[in-house]
Amino acid sequence: MNIRESELPGIGYKFEIITKNDDKLVVVIHDDGRREIYHFDADDHEEAVSAATFTDEEARQIAGILGGMRYNPKSLDTVDFTFDDDLIIEWYQVEPGAPAINRTIGEVDIRSNFGVNVIAIKEKGTKRTYNPGPDTIIEAGDTLVISGEKNQIRKLISTLLSSRK
């Protein structure tokens, strides 16, 4: 994640945030305590697609939520549902620069190589594909709904879906 901070004289401070998934957010903290947050279009980092304004108290409550003060996620990272300790269903967003980008599910042979099934794909926009076939192309920003054993899913993510090595 990349964060740039700049002073806005007479207003406060601006924080421009680019996440690992190339999402852009801008947070403006006003001298009077108000906070504004802007979310930008994934394909055009100059076009704000949403904005919200918070009081100082609201911003602190949201910071607590984001920081895990009200809910601390399970150690299973991004797991949304588990059957037991072995079989899990997970939603994972394909990172920019991941090896699987622009390759098909069949080409990377996810099921045979990792023992993991791709249940669905939510493309970067709004299109959803349920039970995608081997000809389905994996794109950066797609969210894959995958099922398998925890260690198999972690191996798939680190090998094909993540840009980290």
C-alpha cells in the first residue's frame, strides 16, 4: 500500500492511498474534525465514484471497526465459511500482477494442480459467472469464490492469485 500525505493550508491534511489491489482512496481530515473519504474509479484514478463525510466521533468509530476493535477476524485470512477445519469456501480478489491473469481456469488447471474448485467469479465490474468452465479467463480484480482445503487454497493464492512472492 502506498500512502501520500499533504498539508492543505487552512483546511487540514489529505491522505492519498493506493492499495495493493490498485484501489485509490483519498481521506481529507479537516481542522474542525470532519473527515471526508473519496473512492475512485478503478480504471480512472481521477474520477471519484463515491464520497462520504463523517464527524470526528463517527470517524473514530469507523477506525475502531477497521482496526478490529469490535470484531477480530479468524486466523483464516479471508475465509467466509468453513465446513470444518479442512474444507473451506473463500472469496479472493485476484491481485494486479498475479501469474493467473489473462489465463484460463483450464490453462492453469486449478483443480488438478491445487485440489481447489472455482465455484464462481465476480468480475471487476458487476458480471457474475457461476460454475465457470475451463475456458473462463481470470482477470486482475476478479473475485474468485473457491473451495478446498485451507492449505490447498493458501498454495493457490500464493502461487497464482497473489502478486507477492
